[in-house]
Amino acid sequence: MLLGMKGDLMPELRQDIVTGNWVVHATERAMRPTDFEVRRVAHKTNPQDCPFCPGNEVMTPLELFAVRPKGSEPNTPGWEVRVVPNKYPAFSEVEVLRGARDLFQRRQAEGLHEVIIHTPEHSLTLATMPCEKVELVLRVYRLRYHAASLDPIVRYVHIIVNHGFEGGASLEHSHSQLFGVPIIPALVQQELAGASWYEKSRGECVFCAIASKELEAGERVIFQSEHFVVIAPFASRYPFEVWIIPLSHGESYVTASDDELSDLAQVLKDVLRRFSDGFGDPPYNYYIHSAPVDGSEHPYYHWHIELMPRLSTIGSFEIGTQMMINTTTPEVAASFLSSL
Amino acid sequence: MLLGMKGDLMPELRQDIVTGNWVVHATERAMRPTDFEVRRVAHKTNPQDCPFCPGNEVMTPLELFAVRPKGSEPNTPGWEVRVVPNKYPAFSEVEVLRGARDLFQRRQAEGLHEVIIHTPEHSLTLATMPCEKVELVLRVYRLRYHAASLDPIVRYVHIIVNHGFEGGASLEHSHSQLFGVPIIPALVQQELAGASWYEKSRGECVFCAIASKELEAGERVIFQSEHFVVIAPFASRYPFEVWIIPLSHGESYVTASDDELSDLAQVLKDVLRRFSDGFGDPPYNYYIHSAPVDGSEHPYYHWHIELMPRLSTIGSFEIGTQMMINTTTPEVAASFLSSL
């Protein structure tokens, strides 16, 4: 029995009537219960079967953007970084109207879901790519972030990397994903509320305060560069969680200067090298938190990157409370990561 | 280098200054970064090395409660269900005062963390235990729930099962955990707010409404028993997530009658059998959501159980937004699980 419902493949947003939380149901990704058994085992792909390798451009949807030699044709080899729509989008552009029915609030998960392929080389990762290639990726982030922010349906742009199977990656070829989300997600709303409250009550940006107080205290600082401070955050949710905070205040990733991105490429590579040296190429996640693109100003907000190697498993406590139990204090994490 | 900090082993609660979220740092569980590599591989334990097997009572802290023959000695074999403090507690009773320092809000993670060992048989699980033994476990839940609610520091009692390594279980011998939490966790606060709002605006309990509307609609109902309806919830966060909702209204698990617990034992076993038949003994989680024990009444709340097989991995989207992407709609989940 094929359980995917024909004509019902559009991703959809549903709201829990009790908590108010929105959930994305993106059913293009998984059709049958048996698919899940396969997914529990990580599998290596050969470059000839990898949709992100040069020569296989036809295996992805048509490209949205690429860094490629002038005059070279789209969707052919020769590119350095390539951006394509996600084949199994969590958010998509097609419009389908749905009625809300009392307890059961649903809307189409309109928005964007792009894949940013970091390099044509199947075996390279952000940790092993040359620094200038990582910088190129960070500049493509800025371009696509800006493009996504112009879409009227998009209220929040979420750029992420999932690395490794336990990190949520379904393909091993190094890539980022950009989500253009039609609502402001819960965690971002919380950060905005907290940052706004702090600014109102203390007259300064909470992230600027964290950066300077952490540098003063020292015990949670991993390292510092010209433009960034790298810390294990005080209320770390994950073992060895790391935040990269820009030293100069800016609400959005699009406001990052070329100089900052050039520095960030080194900083990012350095953090990922420490993860790799410390835990042997662990699965990891990172994402950029940046001000919403909902047409308002958010001068009290301060973009930054949050990273976590995936060394532990959440259980029923965390799922049922939305409260994390972390077995490593950030002081221990900073002391270990800064020693590498 | 030993990174566990001596004299700093008490679990602690830290508040994120930006989001307001509380995190538990429970460092007794993991000392060295290298511990995490070991933890990534599930390991089978032999009954002779298992701290939850009869004969090994000395391997756990002293028992808090046990179902055992009259006159038999505590901490010796002969028990049917045994309750002990968690050796590596996320919440503990010892009191240590900590100063709050501006940005860095911390308090000791005071509270309770108990282990409820379901059976002396190492190889049995809730899915394979006789129904009357599962009923016994459910009655022990009620007893320990009541005992925990009398502790003045405890504001919320969270009873859970983590099954399988990917479900967060560190020991395979079947057991539950009871957390006596000194705050009301975020997700429970959200449920309380949502249930209270619904009751005020519609004049009825939102969970009673969900139960009756789902039975009416039918498409998300998996099965029904004398006292419970079992559904795939409308805004399911996980593939094949299941809720067990009592048909008669009651704010707390302690209000469940003997009849209800007897029925619940069958219902719970049946859901776990469906998980097992559908996905081949998958890792899973469940927890009981019940009204806080903070001294207030919560007549608008309605206890229930939420269960999820752990078939998928969360990534940077979910971690960075607190918004879930689910690849299986509850309609598909209900249709599959009810067919088993």
C-alpha cells in the first residue's frame, strides 16, 4: 500500500491548538513507513550517483544561482558554488488555499527552500576546503539571503548546515540550506523579545553585552579574531555548543562587510577544525540567527552563528518539556576547545 | 586531562538571558570529551553487569520504593518493580546556593530524579511484559507521582520512558524515569496557557474537544478503548507520533482510577506493539503530561500521554527555530498504525 497521498504533496503548516506551535508537514520527503528503516543507516554515495557533483546537474532542479566562469552555461559543470531549489522542499512557492477548520488550523507552507552546494569536490568539507572557497560560500549566503528577503511571503531567512547523518544530512556532499519561512519561528521570536527587553531596560544590545562580559570573564571564551568572539554560551543547550558573535553590532547577516566575511571564513573553519580534532569528524549543525525580513526594523538585534557537534541524544525529558539537559558545562567545553 | 570539575558536580539550572529558556547542566553524567565517542555506539549489557537486574541492587543508590513480598528486605532480590534515585541526577536534593550575576542567572537544579525499574527480567519490555505487570508499573507511577507532588521544591512531575539508544536510553533494562522539576517547563506552560485560553473562550476543555472532534472526523484515530482514545495528533511533530487521551476529564495522572490504569496498561502495550510491528522494535519515547503540582488548581487541564518512535533526526532547522519539520502526516500515520 502506497501511503503517500496523491495530490496532497504540498508542504503544509499546522498549528497545535494547545501550544500554538506551528509544525511543517513536508511529505514529499517520505512516502512509506518502510522508508524510515532505510534512513536509520547512513550510506555513502559515489560521486557518479551524487546529485551535487559536477556532471550530474540534471539530477537537481534548475539552478537559481551559481559562481561560474563568465559565459558558461547554467546547469553544466564549471561552477564553484551552485544554488538550486531543494527537490523535497519544506517550504515551496506554489499556492494552494486551505480552509481553517476550528481546532485544525492549517496553511500551505509557502516560502523558499534552497540548497547551496559548497564545492564541486565531493570529498571536501567546510573544514577542509581552502579558506577563500569558504569565503565564497559566505558571500553566496549574503547574496541569497538578500534575494530571499525580497520575497513578500518570506518573513524569516534561516541558513543552515547539517553535517553527517546524525546531524540530519541526507546527502554527504557538502552543502548548506536556505529556508525562506513565512512566519517568525518560536526561538527567533523569543530572542527578539529578550533582546528588545534588554535594550529597553539596560540601554544596550544584549549580544554586545554578552560579547564584552564574556571577554572580561574569559572562562567561556574559545578564541577571538579581528571581528568575532567565539564562546561556549553560558546556558549551552548542547555539549560543546559554540556561538560566533560579531564584535560590531549589526542586526542582519546582510549587513556583514567583505572584511567581516573574510575573517568569518577563517573563524568558521577554525571552529569546525576544533570539532573535528576533538571528536573525530563528528556530525554537527550550525545556523545563522539574523533579524527577520518582515519589513520592520530590529535595531536591538545582533546576528550571530550557533554551532553544535551532535554528540548526545535528546530523550523524553527534552521532547516533553522543551528544556534541555546538557552533560557538559560551557566552562569545560571552552577549556577543551580552546586547548585544541 | 580530567575535565570533570571536582566539587562542581551538582546539577545546575541556567537561564539564557536572551530567550529566557532554562537549561539543566548535569555534569555528573559525562566527564571527558572522549566519553562522547563511546556513547555514539549502542552497547548490549549482560544481566550480570546490569545495575537494574536482581542481585545487583548494590549497584544502584538505596531503593526509595519497591513492590516486593511482605517482610522481604529492601535492596535485595524478590521485587517486582523497584524505584531508586538516578545515580547521575539531572535534579537532586542537596542544597547549594549560588549567586545570580547579572547576565548569568543560575540556580541549583534542586528536585527529584528517580528510576522506576519495570521488571526483574532483563530481556522484557513494556511491549512484551504481561499486561498485569504493566498495570503494576502504572500504579507505581501514580504512587511516586503523588509522593513527588508533596515535595515543596517540586513544581512539575515528569514521568518518561526512553527506549533504545537513539531514544536516549543509556541502559537497556526496561525502566522509566521520574523527574521532580523545580520550575514549570516551557512546553507545559504553553499547554497550560492554550488550555486555559480555550476553556475561557469556548467554555470547554480543549483536550475533551480534541477527543470528541477526532472521534467524529475519524481520519486520525488509531483505536479506542473503554477509557481512552488513541490518535495521531493533528500537528504531529514526529513521524507516527501518538497521543493517548483519557475520555473522562481529569487534570492529573494521580486522579486516574484503578479501572482506567487497568485499561491504560492494555492501550499502552497495544501502541508499543504497533510501533514494534511497524518499525521492528524502534527506539521510542513517551511521557505523561499532567497538571503542575505547584499548589494551584488547573481544572482546565487534561492529562494525557504523548509517544513517538524515533525514526528521524532533527537538524539545524529544528534546533535553530524550535519548529519541527515532519515528513509524515498524521493521517498517513493513523492509517498505517491502525492497520497493524
